Amino acid sequence: MRGSLQFQQTENFQSVASYRGSILRISKSTSARISSALFLAAILTAVPHLHASANARIKGELGGLRALPEQQRPKATIEVAKEIDGLPPGKDKVGFADEAANLVTEGDQGKDALQAVADTLSKALVETPMPAKGDQPPAPYLDLARLARYENVTVSLSDPLYQKANDVLAANDADVAKADFTLKDLNHQTWTLSQLRGKIVLVNFWATWCPPCRAEMPVLDSIYTHYQNQGLVILSITDESALTVVPFLTGKDYHPPVLTDTSEAVHKQFHITGIPKTFVFNRDGKLVGIAIDQSTQRQFFALLSQAGLKPQ
């Protein structure tokens, strides 16, 4: 009996130990699952805040690009394009990439910056296609098509809306090529585009409130005063009234004729949706060059050389 009792006690002890082990394993497993769940919850809670923080940082960087020195801006543009590219897919990403596309064309930021922004916008549109609005492609597709058409970047986006954007730009340029207008300048002199055959004509759309427009005005003035004797005519067209423009120009010694288009009829003829924008016509009245944003002296000369102007 003593042997049997001892065996039974030993068996009971083993059962209790096994039970306690099971409880411990269950406890550890449950604790691990709870810890994992808490960790996951923390991640899910943190992600929106991280995205919001990244969005705010990128918004600030885009807003600060114009304030950077000219030589620093290309590198900064490339860096912000990389940050935008790292965002999760969505409308915010497309919006930031599109804003970068509108900023990278200001001045001469170089091929690398232009291509970096085009790649980022193209990828964002692949990830998050934008729905069409009526018969016009959404702005991001048009802006990407402008980079390809006028800045000669490479775009491999295969999307019907992107192709539609290219078709729209081609049709707009065809309209400009046959456009004609008559406007008065601030001195009440009348200017008619078709009557300027035999001249090289640069038509620049601008406004007093536009920082890139103001930035390129001294360049345009210098080019005009130096090459007017070669038959160069620069027509600066604004949709603002003389009451706004005259006080702005006072003391600035700006020589090219400033034409007012308060009805915006000529703006519509030239499909102006953003400024500054420049069109160059050769002596035969043929459209030979287009700049979609602020241009440097080098860029203006490149356009004018297509019309036969010989910079000295």
C-alpha cells in the first residue's frame, strides 16, 4: 500500500506540474499575442500621424523652393521629388507631384530636376489614376504632357488620359499658330500681330501679381533694348487694367510695349491657363517656339534663335 500511495502521489505531483506548465505556456502565448496586438495597434495609430507629418514637411519644402538661391534650387527640387515618390499612393501624392511639376519649370533648373519630377508624377498617376472631368483630361495629365512636349523629358506613361492631354496641347498649339489679335498698349498705340510680318515677335503673357513674371521682366527688357534694332518686337500682354499696371511699372524703366487684354479674348486664343507664358514667331509669322514658364536669358535666346535672331 505504501508503494502504491507513493506512486499515486508522484503521479499527482507530475500532473500538477504539467498543469502549471500548460498554464505558464498559455500565459506566455496570450501575453505574446496581446503584445503583438498592442504593437500593431500602435503602428496603425502612428501611421496616419507619420503620413500627416510627411505631408506637412513636403508642403513646406514645396512652398520654400522659390525662396532658395538659383543654384540650390535644382538639388532641392530633386530631393523633394524623392520624398514625394516615397509617399503612399493617393490623391495627396498626385497633388504634391503635380505642384512640383508646376514649380520645376520656373527658370533653368536643368534636365535632371525636370526628369525627376516627371518620373515622380508619372508614377503617382500609375498608382492613383485621376478620373476625367468632362472632355478634358485632369490637370496632372496635362502638366505631365507639358513637361514632355516643351521640356523634352521622357515619359513612358501608358494611359488614355495622358494621350488625350498630348492631343489637347497639340490642338492648342495649332490654334496659336493661326491666331491674330489687335490690342492697345498703355500709350494707346494699336498693335496687330499679323501686321508685324518681317519682325521677330515675342509674345509674353504676364501679370503684376505673378512672381515668376516679375522675375523675368528685367531679362526681357534687356533683350528688347539690345535687339530691337535687329527687328525684335516684344509684346507683354496682361489681363489687368491700366489702373493696376501703370502704378506697378512706375519707376521700373520697362521698355517693351505692355498691352492690356481685360476681356481675356487674346488669353483665350492662346489657351493661357498659367503665366508667364511666351510664344515666339519668326519673320514669316510662323510659330517657332513656346516657353511654358519663367525663362532665363539663355532660354529666351534659345527660343529667339529658332526665329533667326543672332545673339551677340
